[in-house]
Amino acid sequence: MALAIALSVALVAVLSSYFFYFEEVERNEQVSREHVNQLSRTIEKTASIAVYVQDSVLAREIIDGLAINDVVSEAELISEPGFSVYSGEKTLIGREGLSTLILYNPFSEDEVIGQLKILPNEAFIHHNAKDAAVNQAWMLALLTLVTAILVSFIVHKALTSPLNSITNKFEEIIPGQNSHISVPRFHQRDEIGRLVSGINTLVSSLNQSIDSERNLRKKTEILEKKFRLIFEQASAGICLIDSDNLLLTANPAFERIIYKSHSIEDAIGLRLTDWFDNKLQLESFLTDIRQSHHLDTVALDLKMKTLPGSPDCWVHCLFSKVLDAGKQSNLMIEVLMYDVTERTEREINTRFEADHDGLTHLKNRRAGRRALIELFDRAKENDKIAVIMNIDLDNFKTINDVRGHEAGDLVLIEVGLRMMAVFRNDDLCIRWGGDEFVVGCYFDNARFEERSLPAIEKLASELRCALNQDVQLSCGEDINIGASIGIAMYPQHGRDLESVLKAADSAMYVSKHRGRNQYSIFDPKLMGEPDSCPRNDAETKS
């Protein structure tokens, strides 16, 4: 601050002295010229008389008296006609810078009788003005300097010194200790006093914050120990994954679950989705969670990848979003994982038993009807063809009556295996009841006559051949079986499942009527013949 004051004062002193010097020179020169005019007016009456009476002696005295003054260089008294007295070597007529006084008749102020010309001593006037201006400038600079020193001293005593004292005391304060700064003398009610009061208030608040933080740290440490105990001793697997699904941290229970199905030394830093059976679906699901504003916590049952020869492993996972400092870009997901392999296997077995025939392991009639309805709905949405094959074993009643139900069960099991070997994985093989089976297939509607229909007939022929092979009983005896197959299609033969099933059943009776062990495609014209469908003939059906 002292340096700032000194520089400011120096700048002000230089600028003010500079402008004051030139102004003072001009003012002193003007004063000197005014002094010359005053001299001329002082002797105006005497000069008028000297000119009026043409008195050269008096005129000379006037001129010499004027020339004695330092501010006058030369003077000349002129009258008409031909009277002239001057102090220099030549007349002043025609010279520049003259001060001219008009002389009037002493007895008539309207009559001009002469002139008094004075040539000011410009060199003396200018030199004298410069000396006076320099002295004044020095006085101004000295006054400014003294003022600056005085102001600096006052600022130092009233501001700088107290602030330095406050700063030194503030540096000695140790946070957490009950120490305060005393107010400097004579500053209890000014800005310095308010500053010290504010610092003391701030220090008190800081000490309170430190005490609160210490207490909070102790509580946090206690909670941290509890949470660490919960985290490490929890029976559920707990982990945290980042935005790239990489594992950030995990508890021992999580590692135990992972080690059941994977042989890895350290799971941290690996991608969580790589450990699950349906990786792409899980990655898409995690992306949806991060982008959705409504999905915060979601639970899923997932199947994990396992080592070759290891049993299946199922886990129940609870996914929850975790925001880091409220930033969406730092979104993480917490995963809670439970091993539910036994429960899932029980559910799968229960569901399988509920939806499948216990003997052939094909879908039962209830589950099969539900699946066929879904097949028809999919065909309607995609403008495709749904094909129904109604299969009835030939002479199965004879096998049961002659060789017993054990042989009949063995035949049914073999028929189920052969059907699953012929059809695709997404085709529906259903035990409709007794020795009657139903198959649902899905075909393209484009170029039906050229592509789909030959494929349907080929599939039916393969099925007929597969079912026509002998079945070897447990006693080593081979028995011959066969099947009559009826085929109907949506939408050609019906607009819903029931009508297509009925059409397939009618086509199956046509195969029976034609000699069994063959397939028939539903034909409305053929169905209209009187002897084509002997539905009431139980012997024909068996």
C-alpha cells in the first residue's frame, strides 16, 4: 500500500508540476506585461504635457525613467509634427511587440496629440517568469511529497501495522484449539475491529465444524466397521460394476458363487456379463437400466456359464442404480446375488412336470394347446402358415391287449423319441391323449406351392417312415407299428386353432380309411364324400 501511495504521489507530482510550470510561466509573463501597461498609465499625464509643450528635456526624463525598469527594453515619445524622443538607438516605429499608449490634449480629451511606445524586455520577463514557475513547481512537489509521507505514515499506523499484527496472530492459531485474536488498540469500533471480530467468529465456527467432524468421523468409523462386517459376512453375494460392466468390488460370498462355476484367480476388473449364459440379453438389460428414469431396482433369475462337466448354476440377481456424487456419467450398478440353483431346478422340474407328459416327455394336451395358440397368433402377426399334424398310431389297441400295457408304454416312449428326432427344436410335439399325437409347425407363406407344400409333404413322409420302424421290446421281440397322419394348415383350412384341429382330425380319418400308415392333407372336397371319413368306426380308428 505504501508503494502504491508513493507511485501514485510521484505520478501526481510530476503531472501537476508539469502543467503548473507552463501555466505559471504564462501567468508571470502576463503580470509583467500588465506591469508595463501600468507604468505607461502612471506617466500618461506627464507625457501628455511634455508632448503638448514640445519639451524635449521633460520628454527625455520620462523616457529615461521608463528605460530604468527591468521590464522595459526601450521607450519612445512621439508627437506631430516631427517631435520624437526615444531611449534606444533608433525609433520604435514599425517594431513588433510594442505597448502603445495614445496621448490626448491635457485641455481637450478629444484631441490626440501623440503616442507613448514601450518595448517590453521579453528576455527578462520570460526568464523571470521561468524562475518563478520553477520555484512554484518545486514548492508544489515538496508539498505533495510531504503529504504523501504523512499519508503513508498514517496508513501504516492505522492500517498496515494492525493488519500485519492480525495476520501474524492468525498464522499462530491452531485449528481445533479455543484461541482468538485480540483487537488492536484504538480499533475497537472501526473496520479493523470488525475484521478481527469476523475472524474470531470464523475461527469459532471452524472449531465447531472440526469438533462435529471428529464426532462424525468416529460414528462413521463405527458404521464402517458394522457395514464391513455385514458386507464380508453376508450370505448374499454383493458386487459393484461400473458403466462398462466391469467388477469394481465384491464380497467373499459373491466370490464363492462365482468360483462354483468359474476357475479364476481374481474377479475384480473382469466383465460381469461374461459369466452369464445369455450375455447379450443381460448387457442390453443393464443398458436399459442406466438409460431409464423409472427402472431403479430390478430383480432377475439368471443362468451362469459353467465349466464343462459342472452342473447348472442359477442365481437370483437384484440390480440397483448407484449414482456417484449425483453425476449420471458416473452411474454404477450394485448387484445382490443369491444362489438359487436348487430352487430353480425344482421350479424347472415342477414346470416341466406340469407342462409335459410323464411317459413320453412331450408337451401334454393343456400346455400343447397353449403353445399352439401362441403359434397361431405368431402366424397371424407375420402372415405365415401354421401346420397341424394329427397322428394316431395304427393297431395300438392290439399291442396293449396282446402284449400288455408295459409294451404299450415302451411303444409310446419310442414314438415320442422318433418324433423329436424328425422335427425341429422350435416345432411343437404334443401327446394329445392315449395313442394320439399332435405336431405344430411354422412355414413361410411365400411360394407355397413351390417350396412350403413339398417341404410339408417331405416332413410327413419322414415321420411316417420313422414311425413305421419296428420297436424292440424288453424281451427282445420286435413288433411292427405304424401311424395314420392327417395334415391341416392355417389359414387355408381354418381361421382358428379349433377349426384347423378339426380339419387335421378329418384328414387323419381319411388316412385310416385308405389303409392306415400314410398321411393325408385336408381336402374339403374329399371330406364331402360319404365313405371317406368313417369317424364312428372304432375299429377303423384303432
